[in-house]
Amino acid sequence: MEAVILVGLQGAGKSTLCKDRFFATHVRVNLDMLRTRHRERRLVAVRAETGAAFVVDNTNPTRAERAVYIQVAKAAGFRVVGYYFQSRVEDCKRPNEGRPLGQQVPLKGLLGTAGRLELPARGEGFDELYYVRADDAGGFVVEGWADDVR
């Protein structure tokens, strides 16, 4: 049983990695699709109750926002894995501008998320953490977290 929590700015590639790595094995939990926190939390609760893997594909910039998912997952005996997307606002602007007009995040929103972003830490309840960065070929490089000694 695994819960995956993605952390990063809008346009950093979270949804792309989610589709590439987790589409066939985890249910995607995403506020953009579910529209309300109530629906989102219900879906997480059902996945946890049934022991079914899920991935939270939101920005999850703060410890408090991540704690909601981590607490539910840990209480159900899940292994919790985090993926932190290393990115700068400048790097995220172009992919964001390439989205359909109704799905673009205003620059103010991107800057707001960047201002609230707190690096994830194992002490939050993560069993594993990974850094994710874009590579030159349009893919991703995923590396173990620096303090993840195994």
C-alpha cells in the first residue's frame, strides 16, 4: 500500500510524471478534477480504507497541506513517498503558458505558491523522498533525497 505525494510549482511537470509513472498503479487525486476539498478528502479516505494506492497530484507546498494526506495514509498503514520537483518560477512559466487558456495559472498564483513552498522532510512522515528535475530531452531525472540514507 503506497501513497505518493507530489510537491512543486504549477507547470513543474507533476501531472506529466504522474501519468508516466503512476497511471497504471495509483488513482490520481487532484483538486482541479475533483473541484472541492471535501470530494478530494473523501477519495483519499476511501483509498486508504480499501488499501488502494493513490497519488496526490497537487502543488502541496506546505507541511500543513501535506500533513492531511500523510496522516490518513499513515493511519491506514501506507508507505508514504514524496517527490519534490526542483524548479524555478521562470522554468514553470513556459509550460503554464502552453496550457489551454482555462487551465493556465495566473502569474500571481504561481508566485504565491513559490512564496509558500516549504521543502518536504522525512520528519513529516515520508518513508522515502525524491528530487525530480527536468532533463534536456523533455523527461525527468529522479534522484534520492540527500538525507535519505538507506
